[in-house]
Amino acid sequence: MDLCFLGRLNIFGAIFANLLPLANPLNENFNAINAGPGLHHLLGTDDLGRDIFSRIVYGSRVSITVGLGAIFIGYGIGAPLGMLAAYRRGRFDAILTTIMYVLLAFPALIATIAVLSFWTPRSLLKIIVVIGIASIPLVYRVIRTATLSVATKDYVVAAKVQGATDRRILMKELLPNIAPIAVSFFLIGVATVIILEGALAFLGLSVNPRRRVGQHDQRSAHRLGPELLAGLLPVAGAVSLPHRLELHRRPHPLAL
């Protein structure tokens, strides 16, 4: 059972955690302190008797929420702008691309830390918004590049000659052809945001540790290994999904 499979399983468990028969991650059982893996505790317990597997699943929910929310903001703004700039070209493309490249010159992590340091009190929504805005220039660049590669194809030119509207060309001709790249970058972006949010949590700029029940504390420093799975598994699951999608999309050699 590889780490990528465990990552996808962890994402599934985090989404449906309320429907699964998992132990309460905050319940302390002093009769099962530092217990090893078993039927009742799949990954054992920490030094307060809390179920580690349950804490990993529930702790991943914060990371996955931030990852998906931030990238949705980035795609909601950056993707349409990138498609329009690549399709329209001209002055609109030049001005917008220059602005995005100027924004890309600023390190996203430093800018995020600076904003969150002064924007208090911090909340999950504020973190999602700040990281989402920081991801817009990168999403714009990827979508614009992907659109440029197909905007001059024969089928797009033929649609223009036939009098198709710009909206139809964007939605029917360009969007389906850049979708594989967009989906792959979306999932990789989610994994990147999860790592970024983990760095913010390490610096004390993320949500309250009580909400991140999978976060390790000083009293259980010797149990750090299992707790790290709360950050590693969602990343592994998100990174492995584009490869799986590509394998399913690619025709089987025997079918050719």
C-alpha cells in the first residue's frame, strides 16, 4: 500500500469524516496511553490516549479546505483572465500579462506572511482569501500559455470563419482542449497550497491549533512521525491524482 493510495484514502476520509465510525479526535483515554496499532486504534494513540488515525483524518480537513478554497479563488479569477488575454491578444493581453508578471516577481510566501501578520484576528476564510489572491498570477500564466497553444489551431480559425461568437469559441473550442492541463495544475496547486498553509501553521499564522486536531504538540514530541501524516497524506493524494487521470485518459496500447 503506497503513500499515494493512503493520500487518496485520507482525502476521502476527511471529506466524509462525519459519516465514518471514527473516534472523537479530542477524547482522551488514559487507559490507552501510547497504545500500538490495533483493531480499535488503527495507528495507535498518543501520550494522552487520543486516537492518532482519527486526529490525522480530522486534522487534514483544515489543509484540504484551505487548498481547495484558495485554488478555487485563483481559478475563478486567473483562469478566465488568462483565456481572454490569450484569445484577444493585443493591448489587453500586454497590459494584463505585465501586471501579472510584476505580481509574480514578489515571493508569494513572504507576501502571504506579511498580510496575515497584520490582518488580525486570523480566520480560515482570511487565510483562504489571501492565499487564493496570491495564486491568481500563477494560474493566469498557466492558463494563458495553454490557451495560446490552441488558439491558432485550424478548428478555432474555422469557427471564427463560420461566424461563431467569442463566447462559443471560448467555451466550446478552447476550454475542452485546455481542460486536461487545467485539471492537472489545479490538483498540483492544491498540494502546493497545503504545504504553504503548513508553513504558515508552523509560524503561528494559521488557524487555532484546536481546529487542527492533527497538529502535534510539545507533550508528544516523540510521536511526531505519525502526526506528520496529517500534512503528507493530503499532498500525496493530490499530487498523484493528475497522473491517475492521465492514465485513464490515455488510450490503452491494445486498443490501438
